Amino acid sequence: MNASPAKILIVDDEPNVLKALSRLLKAYATVTVESAEEALLIAEQQAFDLVISDYRMPGINGIDFLILFKRLQPDAIRVVLTGFADLEGAQHAINEAEVFRFINKPWSNLEIVHVVESGLAHKRMLLENRALADQVRAQQKLLAEKDALIRALEAEEPGITKVNWAADGSIILDDADLE
């Protein structure tokens, strides 16, 4: 059984960039949009595994878009495509939008593919970690319930939970137990 391809949202105000990235990422289910506003409307209806957003766009810039997008889909990996370096903008993106990677324009196709693959692998790991943490919490709850039951039994019948077992599975009785 093949898993469905990862779903990627690409947001850029340049149609040629959208076409190029869509072709490059043809192994994935891509949705391309030319504005952050349109992308947010789509994100309210569809779930995405990863989003790539241009930094500079008319209207809502890429970082502010990703902050809003994160509120809608916190588990989606966020990537910024930028044609310039801006330390303050980068800090804002990392701190507020929790951007996974920055890709500079013009980009290397290998870099884009690598960032997408590693971003999707990162998302899988985060989701697996969350599932494992949920499992641990469930096990801890069961253990706490079992421990409470044992304490209640022990309070009602002192010594009932302290059984001496022989190697063959039989119970060893102390002389005190026979009296």
C-alpha cells in the first residue's frame, strides 16, 4: 500500500517561480497560490505537510503569512524563499513563525529538494515523538491506577500483595502464614 504523497503549499507572487517549484516538486501534491491572503483561505480548508512562502509579497509578507498559517496548521513545516538577507526578518521568522529553513533566490534545485525531504522527515519525527509521548503518558496513567489498586488492597488486607513465589510458580508459605 503506497502512502499518498505529501501535500505542499507554495506561495509566491511570481507565477514563474510557482511553475518552476511545482515542476521541481512534481513527486508531491502541490498547491500553488499567488497571494498570502488566498493561501490562508485554502489553508482553512485543506491540510498541508509543508509550506514554502516567498518573503516579499504585496499585502501580507511571507513571515506574517507564516505566523498566521502556523496558527491554522501548527504541524506543517514552514520554509521561506527569499531574495535578500535581512537579519531582523530572519530572527522574526525563526522566533515567531518557527521557520524550518531559508532558501535564497536564485535557488539550487538540489537544495529545494533536500530542504523539502528533510522538512518532511522532521515532521514525521515530530509526529512520531508526539505519539510516543502520548503512549508513555497512557502507560503512566495505567501504572498509577494499578499502583493505587495495590495500595488499596494492601490497606484492606495487609501483606496480600507480598507473595513469595517459587521457581515453578507455586506460592511459598512462611511458617507464620500457617498459624
